[in-house]
Amino acid sequence: MRYSDLNWFDVENYLENDDRLMLVLGSCEQHGYLSLLTDAKIPLALADTASQQTGVLVAPPLNFGASPYFLAYPGTISLRIATLIDVVEDIIRSVYRQGFRRVLVLNGHGGNDPVRGRMYELADEFSDLRIAWYAWWASHGVEAIAQKHELKLYHASWLENFNFTRVAELPEGEKTPPHVPGLMGADETRQVYGDGVFGGPYQVDGEIMHEIFEVCVGDVVQMLKFE
């Protein structure tokens, strides 16, 4: 159940029975051969599936994140970290004002992590506000699946190659991770990573991806209990 399917009367009625909300944080950045909105598509798909199981409302996704290191790749649109933090705070304050008290942030992009610091500040300011943070790729379940299949987790690799993030034919085989000299600017990042994939297989069996998606949905449903 998304905001886009409701009017304000519907949200008011929802709040009479539930104060939970899912907020997706994504990014618009290069993902090799995958969609530029991969980091929004994955957590939004998780949110939609979890919503079908729980009835929890899904706020409109924030499709832009902090991706300064990818700006040399056309299509990447990056917010300054300070801007991103302020935007997310404004969203949380808005929904809190209307009665939402339990917010699960589904983050799809590692560059958005600085937002968590501001969330701690808001949780301290509003004693009745509960905020949970979920980064699907950091799930213990995902890690266990990767280890079982002897796979490593890399940006824009097999890990993010779901049928709904794939927008082009992918190369065969796998990519050897390049040497990374340290923190890099956007131009050097493109020189080092080339096609934008950080390493590993470009794709794996669909059953593995289904297994990952299901374990992540399970995580989200559990976190929505706010135990």
C-alpha cells in the first residue's frame, strides 16, 4: 500500500489504527549494466512485498542519495550529504507531525549512512518516536546465503542483479576486483572501476536471488513488529 494509491482521507483513516510507516532511501547512480535506480528499486520491492503481508503503509521513495564518487558516470545524480540529511529529517518531522510514531527506513545505498546520525538526534528529541534502519545487503541472512554459494558481495554485481533491476544484457563470467588506492574522486573512480561493477560474477542463478529476496522480506516483516 503506497501513498500514490491513496488520498489524504485514506492516510488519516490509516492513522486511526496504525502508526507505522516504511520510508525507502535510494540513489540515482551508476550500477554497471543495471538500472540507475537499482538502490531504490530493491528496497521499494521489499517494502511493497512486506506491505502486502502486514498492511503497513509505504511512503514515496527518495530516489536521490549521496553518490559524489560516481559523478563521472553519466546518469548519476547526487545530493550533498548535508542536503540529504536535511531532506530525510524534514520527511520524518512531517510524518511525525501527522501521527506516525514507528518508522522503518529501508536504505538501499551505502552512501546514505550519514543520515543515521541525524536519526539518533530525532529519536532523542521525540521520546515517543521509534526509528529502525535496515540495509538489506548487510543482512546476516544475505551474508549466510553468499557464504553458502561461495560468493562475495560487490556493488553492481550479481548481488543487485534482480529481474526488476536488469535493463541490459550482461557480460558472461565475472570481473576481477580492481586495486583501489583509497578514497577517490569521481574521475579516478571511473578510471579504476571502468564499467562500474566492483567485482565478482555479473549474474548468478535466479534461485539464489529469490532466496536473498525472501530472506530480506522476512527481515523487514520482523522489524515492522518494532519489538
